[in-house]
Amino acid sequence: MVQRKNHIYVLNPCYVLRNDVYRIILFSRIRHGVDCSKDWQSFIHPLQAILLSFFTYNRTLQENIEALANFFHRDVTYMERLLDLYLENESPVYTVWNGQKIVFPKKILIRKEDAGNDFQFIQLKPDNFVCGKLDLFSRRLYSGPLLLTFMLTNQCVTHCKYCYADTKTKVRHLLPASRILALIQEAADLQVQQVALIGGEVFLRPDWEVILKELVRRDIAPGYLSTKIPFTAELLERLRKTGYSHIIQVSLDAVSSSVLQESLRVSDTYWQNMEHGLRLLDQSGFDYQVSTVVSTYNCNCHVLTDLFRFLLTLENLSDWRIVPVSNSLHVAPGEMKKIKPSYEELIGLFDYIQEFIIPASPFTILLNESFRQQKFHQTDGGSRYFEGSSCSALNTHLFILPDGQATICEQLYWHPSFIIGDATIDYLKEIWNSPRSIRLVNLSQKEIQKTSTCKNCTLFNSCFQYRNRCWSDIVKAYGKKYWDFPDPRCLISPKMINNLGY
């Protein structure tokens, strides 16, 4: 500690502190250049946020120790011991408050010289982090969403047979760019982590540049943009002018024109255009990755090997992501069965990739192998104990459809049970706390239909209040009318009408 006292330590600029009414959210920015814990989000005590706010000023560690001792009415030695936990910590750390662990990411306080050339002292005021009663337990944010997604259009350049997006609903009037820009300003004021842009095909919306440029300006641009569009020099130049510097994800399932024509229902020139566009992208300076969806059309060692050989000719590919096709609400169950490979076929393909392709690859290959450990109808104790990714619907995420209707999840689209507001007229905070939203948050057991086994489950309150049931999987498994059925991972869930697994 003695050697550090004359150095200036600062709050890592990768991290953001946001007042969430009854606690403080500590989260990481998207793709920041400074060493930090990526995709971080945790709740901390307001007093801990106040402590960290002192490190947004141009002061030495010694000066901050003395200022904190004075502010908290503690002696200097106590403050030195307290701060030692946060100074250049190489891994996440935690404190305990009322029996609850409060977890912090790595590298909370770092030396100013490690904070990047464009670091600025933002001078946060302790008053910004005053809260009333404390709640460090509940998952749903009080102050509004942390993640916001705009579906800019549901039009696409392909017509994938497996597509999970609702590209069939006719959108008469797109949410105007002027309204989107106003919502972006509100999102920035709310301190969202990022605003994602999806389609359809993002680049088919004529004013996509205006929207993306504003997100870049406000430092809440998407972590990645996913596309199936063949790039041209003109399109890449338009993208460059927005200032966007995050990942571009190119969806590519094969290099065989016949495979692409059959699975994506594209013209016979699509692959030729995609190849040309990928080579332009490869030399453009943008970071990019390739994503491949495995269906019956390309679940073949030869097809994936040919794709790998093409990817080897690219010089700057970041990584290749391979994921089995998942069920779609917008594909008929009978058709979905034809599109999904068998479990044995997937095992054979993925084992082949592990043995022969990955060892020969100069770039990272990421396999989504969650299908190997499928756990449907097995979990007891409610949604808190479901394995897999945590549900962000009604907790941290808000989704805006192309016409401005607001829903809780990108895969539910215009399902009427989940429309919670209208972004053409409502503010984000109004949508977040709308009567429709609050009804879903506080859904009571008496509102559940009699055919659902949730109707009489003794774990109903704890399960629904934890809000980790995957609404989209429920609808996919049982049908749109049965949105209040159990999550298919639950022990008491009925047999799935449409099997989500392999």
C-alpha cells in the first residue's frame, strides 16, 4: 500500500455505476479496450458505489484515502484495509452484507496509466448513489431496462427454412428514425449497457446509418451486427462512416451454391456474391466472425470441411461459431422435424470437427454442444435451478418491434400476451412499468389456465417471481395458446408437443 499511495488510481473505465433505486448496478461496457471482466453485471451496496465514485477524480490514492476517511468518519488505517480489496484485483472479489455476497469484477481500481489514452475523469458525485430501502436480491431492474433491442425491419435478403424471426407479419409503418433517435437518447440517459440492432436484415432499412451512428456517438452501440447480406465496397464504406468498431457476424452455412439455394431459398448467384463480400470484409479492417447453423442441409462432414477450407483463405477472421439449428415459432412442427438433424448425426459431425478441423485451424472454432447435455423434464425446485442461460425478459431486457410495439423477448415477436407497450408514444420507463408489464411480472396463480400444471404447483410463487422461465421455449414446445405452461426443463412439465431437443 505504501508504494501505491502516490499513484493515481481510477475506477476502471470499462465499468459503469447506475442507480437502480434500491441498489446500484455495476456493469461492464461492451468491448472496452481496458482489461476487465467482460459481460459483467452485479448489484452492489450504495455505500460501495459512493466509495468507488471517489476514484473518478484526479487525486492520488493517498488523497482519496484521506477524503474517504473524512467522508465515512473512519480512520485512515481502516480505509487502507478496505481499499486493498479493490486495487488492481486480478480476479473477482466479494464482500458480505447481511449474509448476502456482493460480487465485484476484476480490476475495479486501476492505475490511471492503464486506463487508456482517452481516459477522462467523469467526477461522479456521491449524491448520485443515495438509495432508500435496499434490495440486493430481486432480479428485475427498477429503473428500466439495461439492454434494449430494436428490430429495425423484418425483411431479409434470404428466406431461411429454419428462420426463427417473424418475417411474415406485414409491417405497414416502420417506427420512424426520429422516434428511434429519441428513444436512444432516453436509453443513454438511463445508462443502458447497449442497444442491439437486429432484423430481418439490418442493412435493408434505408436509414440504418443514422441510427447506428447515434448509438456509436453515445457509446451504446451493439456488441455485434449479424448479417447474411453480401457486402459491397459501398456498403462497407457507409458502415465505416458510422464509426462502428465492434464485431460483424456473417451468417454462412455452406459454400455449396446448391446447399444454400435449398436451405436459404436464395438465387444461384448468392454464394458468388457472398464470397466476394467476405473477401472485401476481410480486408476492410473490421473485426468479424462467421456463424454457421447446422441443419439437415449441411450436417455433413464434407460440406463443413469445404466451408472450413474457404475460411482458411481469409486472413483476418476472428472466429467461427457453429450451432445446431433450434426450433422456430414460425416453422411448422412437421417441417421443423425435417430441418433438424438427428442426435447421432450431430454427434458424428461435432466429433469430426473436434478431431480433424479444430486442430488444423489457425482461428478459434466455437462449438455449441449444449445438445449433448439436454435436461428437459428433470429440474426440481423451480426456475432458480434451471441450467442454461438466464432469462432476461422482464428482468433486464426490452425489445422493440419494427412497428414500435414493445415486447419482452425477441423470439415472441407480436404474440399478444407479451406486448407490454407502444414505443411510438410511450417512454421506455413507461413501457417498463406499464400495467401489462407489471401484470406479467406479478402473474398470479389464479390467472393460470387449468390445463397448466403450474396451476396447482406449490412452488409457483418462488418459481415465477425468480423469472427464469423461458417464455419462448414454452410457446415453442406447447403452442401459442399455452404460454403459461411450465418451462420444459421443469420436473412437472408435460411431454412437449414440439420437441425442442435432439
